[in-house]
Amino acid sequence: ETGVTQSPTHLIKTRGQQVTLRCSSQSGHNTVSWYQQALGQGPQFIFQYYREEENGRGNFPPRFSGLQFPNYSSELNVNALELDDSALYLCASSFNTGNGYTFGSGTRLTVV
Amino acid sequence: KNEVEQSPQNLTAQEGEFITINCSYSVGISALHWLQQHPGGGIVSLFMLSSGKKKHGRLIATINIQEKHSSLHITASHPRDSAVYICAVGGSQGNLIFGKGTKLSVKP
């Protein structure tokens, strides 16, 4: 079975730009969660998608949005990038919620 | 106060030492997770437990639900165990609430 794949691995953007990060979930998983991890901190929950619907959201502004596709892959979109958005963005997939998670290797976003 | 607290934040050990990392949480949980993060950023799930004790190789995880406390033990530590170890608990939205992690460095 394949694991979770995230793309791109690294990205540099300018303040004010928009970015799209992608995540392919593990085969058989229908739930995808996105997390933001600032340097030296634990990951913070952005939102979760279950069967193409957002079913949970952390304390992030609306310029953080997402999608889940019929094959359960997912996108994270961030508009109007700010310097503080520089972080590692992690995607995790699971079968339903409350079960084990498989994490991707993350996308490191730098906003300059 | 963070909902998930880990200690210590940093830990340096000599190869072969027995290591303990602690995690305390303040929210009700369905399960607690121990995860390992290497410098590249990828996270690997080590344990998911809701009671008692689990063992995998040299790693042992225990949880005390009444005291809201969990420990991760590494026996006969090795330099390849060097990583950040993160405790996380299940949140009300099906998400994980993470601690800040414990950075472990095992010296040969």
C-alpha cells in the first residue's frame, strides 16, 4: 500500500501571493487532516476533510481553505500569504476519525 | 496552559541508556499517540493507546487514564533513536492535539 505523498517538498513565495499544497492520502483512507508546524513547535490543526466535506477546523483564518477530491486526495490553499505563514505543512490521512494516522513528509513553505 | 505538556523539552543520552519521555494532558481523550519526527520533517506513528501498555521492539508506551499521564520509554538507546518525539491526543473534531515535542539526542 502507498503512504501519504505531499507536493511540493519545498516552496518559496512572496508575501501577498497565493499557494496550493497537495496531499495524496494512503490507499483505503477517506479522511485527510492538515497541520501547520512552526519551527520548534508542535503541529497545529488547520482543518480536516472527510468524504469531500470539511468536518473540523482549527483556529485559522478563512484565507486558509481546502478541498478533498473523490479519490480522497486533498489540497490546502492559502491566500494573501504573510511572513508568519512560513512553516512546515503536514498532511495526515486515516480511515474515518479516531483511528491511526499516516503522515506525509510535509511541505516546507517559506514566505519572503 | 497547553492541553498537552511534554517533558523534558531536550534530552541528551549516551548510547545504551534507558530513556523516559513524559506527557501530561488536560483534556478528555479517546486515545493518545506517540509519534517520531526526524529532521526532514516526516512524522511516523509509533503507538496509539487508550489504556495500559504497548511494546514494540525497544520502545514501550504506557498510559494512566486517571492521572492523565503517559510515558514513552526507550531501552538500550542508540544514536539512530535521535529524533523529536511528540505526544498527541485525540481532539473533539477528530483532530490531534500535539505537544511541543521532546528532542532526543543519543551520543555514541
